[in-house]
Amino acid sequence: MWRHFAVLCVLLLGVLAVRAQDVTSGPTKDEKVPALKVLDLTGSNKDKEVDYAAERKDKPTIYYLIDREKFTRPMNKFMKTLDTELNKDVKDAYVVAVFLTDDKDAVKDFLPKVQQSVQYEATALTLFTGEKSGPKDWNVNGDAHITVVVANKGKVVATFGYNSINDTDVKGVREALDKALKK
């Protein structure tokens, strides 16, 4: 009986060790960053529709594709922690947070309030005005609460799909960006 209990404990620990970031979501690694036309609600193109993929071109950029209904305080803390690090450490880096929703008017009202509260410095809070499933060619998995896409020199260098995220996840995203910057 104890042997079965020990095996069960080992299996349970193994399941707990599997991270929620194992959801496949986002564009294909090593491909060109797909077009990303969004309404910028707080960033450098505030109140304008812009294709951030075209604008950012070769500059280091991290894109978040966020299901608005699954936006949480821990996700916001992840975003703020990475924003602070990038603003301090990585020249020309920028984050484009794209909110996906069916209730676009509510998000247009909500995101400026988030910015006022959180004070992002290197992050644009934007709204995808198309289908909630996300922009064409971005391959957003509907099960992902947030898809994080790291890009540099116009190419996708890493993607992460999370069902749950917090500030401890900054390390993996940051490592992917730092590795791309060294190439």
C-alpha cells in the first residue's frame, strides 16, 4: 500500500511540475512577424490604428495576445515586471499588449484606466478590432489566457502560451529575448 502511495505522490508531483506555459500558441518560430493591425489606446500611437509589426520592424519587441476575460492581477504583475526590466535594460525594446474581446467598447474604456493605475513605460495597451480569435497568422490558441511572442529583427524568436502566469515567468521570456539580442 505504501508503495502505491509513494508512486501516486511522485506522479502528482510530476503533474504539478508541468507548467501551464506548455500550451502551443502563437506564430511559427523563425518566421517573419505577421501583420498586426490594432487600435493603440495608451502607447506611442495613442488613439491611432497601427500595424505594430510593420512599425517595430527590426527592433526588439514582445507581443502579448490577451484574452480580456482572462486578464488577472498576476498577469498584470508579469506585464509590469517585464515592462520595468525592459525600460531599464534593453535599448529600443517595446511591448505591444493586444487585448482580444467581443466587447470592444468596454476594453476601450478599461485599458486607459489600467494605464493610469499601472503606469507602463515601455508597453502599449492595444485592442484588436477584429474577431476575438485574434489576428490572422498569429495562431492564437483559444485555450491560452495569454500568448507571449518575442521578436527581433522582424522574426519570431520564441512563443509562450500560458493558462496561468505571474511575475516568475518573466525570467523565461527575458532569457529568450536576451538570447535573440546576442545573435
